[in-house]
Amino acid sequence: RRWRRESLKLSGARANPLASLLGAHATATELATMMTFAAALVAAAAVAAAAARAQQTFTGNVDTDFPESNAAVVRVPDVGFEDVGTPTTITETSGYDIDYVAFMFDSTGDALHFGIRCYAVCGDADGDGDPSGTSAALVMLGGTDNANFEESESFLLALDFGGTAGTNAPDGVMDFIIGYPAGAAGGSQPFPCEAAGVTTFDVRCFGVYRYAGTSLVQPQYRFTVQAGDAALPHPAVDNNPSPSAAAPHLEWTIERFNEFRRNAGFPEVGGTEPWSFNMLAFAGSFDDDGIGEDNLPGGPESMLMFECLVYDCCDVCEGDGSTCLDCANVAFGTSVYDRCNVCDGDGTSCLDCEGVANGSAEYDACDVCEGDSSTCLDCASVPNGAAVYDVC
């Protein structure tokens, strides 16, 4: 279930992706594209941050903020439990070890929230409780526990929302990626976190990006910026950029989620019908000298199903509340129509004189069922009349 990519770790210094992208001298157009993308992303994030704070409180504790009792929450556990390998001299559980990932769709606020719960403080590679410092044991190994998710330290969630036909069904190809990149994919436009021609990968690079390619290998290097992207930049909020012992988990938000889906060419979703998407998660670094990475799931991407959140009184998604009513209009009631089509009747109101429901038999003028009205005639042929024959 777990991808162990130790053989894929890079050796030596990591090349600056922008150097290969822009060359020694960036053109005015390239710089303008980079600055426009960065300015738009910063402005969008500021607006989204205010909206997120108004609608949802995040504490840095995924257990609290994404409770299982909330029907809008979907959790994806790491079935391998504490499975990130460490050198024998590192005795604590690594902060790259993911316990579970939680997702919460707020259909009212139109926001998709993400929570990553780690067994230790998220990003604390050596598990010493300090995600911004390197323990003596890791220093002795020649490794670094990067602060602020710098350099190759990456946490991410890749998202597959659907195929090119614009359906709600995921197609197995990742569309977007949110989190902290370890580097830019080849051919990417400049990242918004570049300054003075240098890209320092850390929390400042947090955001939503396009996913480059179709492979699921090394997703930390599949963040890409496309020129003229109709969907990006889009507001994404990092609700806990500095995890600590008091707030150990990562919590992110994509605001105005259906606007994002529309701009990306996907149908809108809501709480009135089920919808789904595929995901994969990654946590790790190539600077930690022997501490493993975590991939969730450990094979193909995992599908999440968001069930209907709006049920009628009959427990029907987006129903009109009529499918379970009895004849007295009581949901799941016991009242039924009798044979005379009377609600809660005793079945007698439509009987004929022979006791047949809706039958044609009836009483004659002499009150005889199916009689010929002759049994009660007087001598003047008046039913129940008073005329009698005289002595003559």
C-alpha cells in the first residue's frame, strides 16, 4: 500500500527550476506574467482568508475541526499506520507520517476544506517536536529538517475532479494540486513565490496549481503554472502555515469552490446530490538523509464519495417529501385506504345491500335487498300503503 521511492531521491544540489525555464535573462513578457500571477494570487488569498475566518474556525487540530460526526466530512486513513521509515538513530515518529486526510465540503459556504493529520507535528521530519529545527541525531547523519516547508520538504494533495467531457466522474488523471511544492514541473511558468529571479520553495509558495503529466510518481515536483489559465490563480487559504505541538496539523481551504470548478470546466456540485473525486497525498523531503516519505494511498489514487447532505422527510436526496406519506399525509405513517378508498375507513361505506364493496345490489321500496317492491304493496299498489280491501 505504500510507495517507497528511496531509489528516486535526488543527489547533490537541486537545480533552480526557473533557471532552466527563463534562462539567464527573463524577457519583459515572462516577468510580467510572473508578476501578474503573483499579484492575483496574493489578492485572491487575502480575500479568501477573510471569508474562511468568518465561516469556519480552524485550530490546527484535524480531530477537532473535521469530526466524524459531521456528515459533510470524509476521512481517508493511512492503512499502514506509522509506516515512514527512519534511521535507527532517529527514535521518534516522523512528522511526515500521515495518520489520515480529512475532507469537508461546505455546500452553504461553497468551500472545500482539507485536513492532514500527522502522527507527530506535520513537517517535523525527525519527530523531535520542533518542525523548524534539526535534531542532533539528524545532524550527525548529515540531514536537515527544513523550516517552513522549505526546499524539498513538501506536503500536498493531488485532485482528480473529472474527465475532459466535463462530468462529475473522476477519470484517474490528476487535474490540480494543492500544498507546498518541492519544485516546479518542467515547462512551468514562473511561480508566484519568486523574488528577484530566485524561487525559494517554502510556505510562500502554498496554493493551488495545475498537476503536470499523468504519472503519480514524485508528485512534489508536479506543480505547474500555465499561462492564460482560466481556473488559476484561485483563492486557497493555508489555515495553519506553522504547525506546532499545540496546533500540529495542516488545514487548507479552496474558497468559492464551484466558481473554481466552473472555470476549470467541471460541473457544479452541492449538497443535494452525491459527487466524488480522486485524491492522493504526499509528505516528505529529499534533505532528511534516510527518513522516508509517505504516500497515501500506497498505490492508485483513492476515490472520495460525498453523499447527499439534503434529505427530505422521507430520507430521499433532494426529494419533495411525498414518497413516504400515508393517506393522512403523515411521513412513514400507518394510515391506509380501505376497500372503499376511504383513508383509515372500516371498509363499510361502499357496501351494497348484499355486502359487496361498490356492488350494484340495492333495497327495493319494501326495504328488501334486490326485491321487486311487491311484497309491501297495499291493495292500491302503494308500498307500505294503508289501503285495504273491504268486506265486499
